[in-house]
Amino acid sequence: MTISPDVLDGPSNDRSDPNQPPDSPTPLPSATLGGESRRSVEQITLLLFITLPFLALIAAVPLAWGWGVSWLDLGLLVAMYYIGCHGITIGFHRYFTHGSFKAKRPLRIALAVMGSLAVEGPLVRWVADHRKHHKFSDAEGDPHSPWRYGETVPALLKGLWWAHMGWMFDEEQTPQHKYAPDLIKDPAIRAVSRQFVLWTVVSLLLPPLVGGLATMSWQGALTAFFWGSLVRVALLHHVTWSINSICHAVGKRPFKSRDKSGNVWWLAVLSCGESWHNLHHADPTCARHGVERGQLDSSARIIRWCELAGWAYDVRWPRRSRIDSRRVGTDGAESRRKEHTAEAA
Ligand SMILES: [Zn+2]
Ligand SMILES: [Zn+2]
């Protein structure tokens, strides 16, 4: 199944399909419970799970010295963090948004569920927003550019806040049928996306269930909930949003992209390799974002394991010539860049 290339890819798309039919004539059901409406049950859920874990994170530091963090709690935090984070980076982002590899059916469903456990909104909404971000990156129409208000320091500070969290409360909704028709057509993916509230409940109850059963105590369940659920979700949210804010404001830019995306090394481990964001915007369908020697990218490593296991195939690994043609100071991408700037305007 193919979708419009300007939706899938940024400047470097080379998988265009001229025979691609226009949007499906038969309207499909919405992949989120509230449809295109902002004031949906998901929106309220999202608001709750942005504010509550944030407060938990603020409380976490003093509590760590006085009360109840066990090795089990830390283990649950780390395990749940990386399950959700890789669900987002490998699943929602590299697979569903950009199609950087193909997946057998069980892996496709597993990635949809894993990413949903990160509590970052329904799958189809996530993908629609992110495809729109690539289409307009840092120009008008980008749902979360930190440059929205201008380039002065106060404007950038305001813009960073917008890119980090504010954009999620924007009334304007990315149309799912326009930006993610391929996902809406798949009944299983539509169902996973619509069950966002269920995955949120599962994600939050799993740690206290394990903690409570392992210690056979309510106290164990409570501390596991605090660390494994609340603090974990808060940390993952802020790391994910940092890709939108920090990685579009600072960082090295060795590759040509028509936006202000940067490579931020100190976020690489926590973001599972997503903070090599300048390369990602220069070559959006590439399955590996950390393409240089020593650039940690755990998501790419896991995609490789899935490929070896036979679950993932047609992986778009970086080729040296392709990467080199995108470096600043080389020709070739320059005309593409102009073309896309004109398109975004
Ligand atoms: Zn970006
Ligand atoms: Zn992307």
C-alpha cells in the first residue's frame, strides 16, 4: 500500500508512485474516538496524562531520598520506558509514519500496541501530525515548530514552549483522512488507534500489578505505580517532545535540510536514537538516524534484529553515497531543497 509521497517523505523521497490513485472515494470511519474534534475524550485524557506525570516528576526528586524507590521500581521504570519509547521510535515514527521498513503482520500489530503504551495520543493522530510536521518543517503549517513566533530570543523561548507542549492544545486538527489514509484503511490499526484509552489504562496498571504481586503488598504496588507509571510516562513525554523543541532549535547540522533540525548527541540514549534529527530530516525514510560512527541508535539496532529474525524486511538502511550527497557543501540536494521550499510556501 502506498500513500502520497509528499506526505510520507521530506526532501529526499525517491519512492514516488505516479500511478497512485487520489484519496479513496468511500469515506472510512475515523481512527480516533472523537473523530477530528479537539474536545474529545482523548484530548481530556491527554491533558490529564500530561499534567499528572509532570507533577509526579517534580515530586520524584525529593521523594527519591526519603521514600520507597526499590530496584524493582527502577527496573519497571526502565523496562516500561524503553518498551514505550521503541514503540514510538520504531513503530509510530520509522515504520508507520515514514515506511522505512516493511513488517510482517504480527510485528505491525505489536508495534502499534507498544507505541500506544507510551501514552502519546492515538496512533493515527500521532502519524498524521508527524507527516504534517515533515511536509512543512519549520515553515507555516508545521504543527510544532519552535520558530513559529520569530527568531528573537523571547520569540524563540515562546516557540520552544509551543513546540514542546503547547501545540497539543491547538484547536486546529491535522486531518487524518488526508495525512494517514493508509493506516485508516487497515481495520486492525484503526482498532488499536481507537482504543487509546484502553492502552493508557494497561500502560499505567501493568507496573503496579507486577510490583504488588512481586512484593505481595499494597506499598509495593503504590511505589511501582509512582515510578513505573507516572514518572516513566512523564520522562518519556518530555524526551519525545524535546525532539520537537530542542532538536529544532540547537544541535549540529552536518546535513542539508530545509528546516532547523539538529543532531543533539546528549539525547541519543534517552530518545532511542531519535535525536540525530538533522539526518532524519535530510533523509526521512532512512531506518537508521545515527549514521555516523559512534552515533548510538538503539532503534536501528532493534530493527536489524527484527530483520535477522525475518519479521522486518525491505529495510531502508543508509547507503554511503546517499548520505554523502546530503552533506552540507555538496551539490545535488540544493535544487531539491529549493523545490520543497517553494512547495511549503
Ligand atoms: Zn522534526
Ligand atoms: Zn519523522
